[in-house]
Amino acid sequence: MDKAKPVNSNNWEKEVIASPIPVFVDFWAEWCGPCRMVSPVIEELANEYAGKINFVKVNVDESNDLASKYNVFSIPTLALFNKGQVVAQQIGAASKGSYKNMIDNALSKI
């Protein structure tokens, strides 16, 4: 079951910008091999941070406006938003530990 909720331009404001807790955004596309490799890791992180962080996915092919707005030129791009602002970002496939470090470092400063 997908823990990361699909988000697009229609629900971006509600799900990410107005979220009362930080939101981890996975900018991805169907054709992207590294994106598919990262997906199970994102699901594990969503389970580990349940209740502390919301996890969402943005298909850049379907929401090109959001990709452009946040300067997503390479995928996967993983970004942590807090109160509508990007507080951490990582480009490219990485290990679960790498994503956890990104999240934990950002959360420690919020």
C-alpha cells in the first residue's frame, strides 16, 4: 500500500503548503528507474515517521508547474517542506540512511 499520497497542483496548497506538520515530497516520474528504486525506501520512511511527517509524491510529468516552481531539473528530487518552505533537499537516488540524515538534520532545526 502506498503511504506516500499522490499530490498535484490541485491539492498542493492543502497537502503541502498548509500542512501543520513537515511534508516530505518525492518528485518523480513513471519512466525514471532511480525513482522506482527509491520508492520502497520512501514507503519505509513514511512508516517510520508516521504522525511526524506527511509523505507525498509529485509526478513531474503530470505536475510540470510544480517541478518548475521548485526548480526540479533532475529526478528523483526529495524535498522536506515545513510551513510551505523547503528546509532540506536531496537530488538523486540515495540510501535510506542518507534520507534519514537529511530529515533528522532538518527536523532538529525546526
